[in-house]
Amino acid sequence: MADQMRLSLADQAMIHALGVLSRPPITDRSGLDMVVGIMRDLMPGVTRENPRLLGLTQTADQFLSCRVAVPGCYGGLHDRAWKVMNDWDRRRLAEAWDRARGAK
């Protein structure tokens, strides 16, 4: 059973921001640039030493360095965010399931 991971507030906010960016709306993407701006402000506080966050922090960094031609459209990064968020959620589900089974 894995030890429960401690996440800073910046870690949690980055994860939520990537969750939003992984599901962009089809029509109105105007709020996505604001989400990336928030992520830019909080990234200095993200725990980069945590190997479990590596895929998330790399993806967040790619959003921050992306130059957009159309506001709110980050091209293939939305798909990358979707993939790393699905991986993150699957791993958290497995850890929670392990803990729940151990608590019986």
C-alpha cells in the first residue's frame, strides 16, 4: 500500500487547472487563457521534487511556454493534459482502492 501523498495548495491548484485544460469547451474557450495565467502564478510553489507529479508539472510547463495563435486554443496540449490527468486519476483511484481494501 502506498503512503498517502501530501500535496501543497499550489500542487492541488495546478492539478485542477490541468483538469480544466484537459476538457476545453468546443465553442467558448475565453476562460482558458485565464486558467493558464493562474497556473503561471502558482507554478513557483509547485513541489517539483515529487516524482508522482512529474508528468503533470511537465505538461503545465508546456502550457506556460506555448504561444497561442487563437485565444484559448493550445492545440495538442489539451490532449496531453487529458492523458496525464487520466493517468493521475487512475493512479489515485488505485491507491484509494488499496487503502479501502486494507481498512476492512
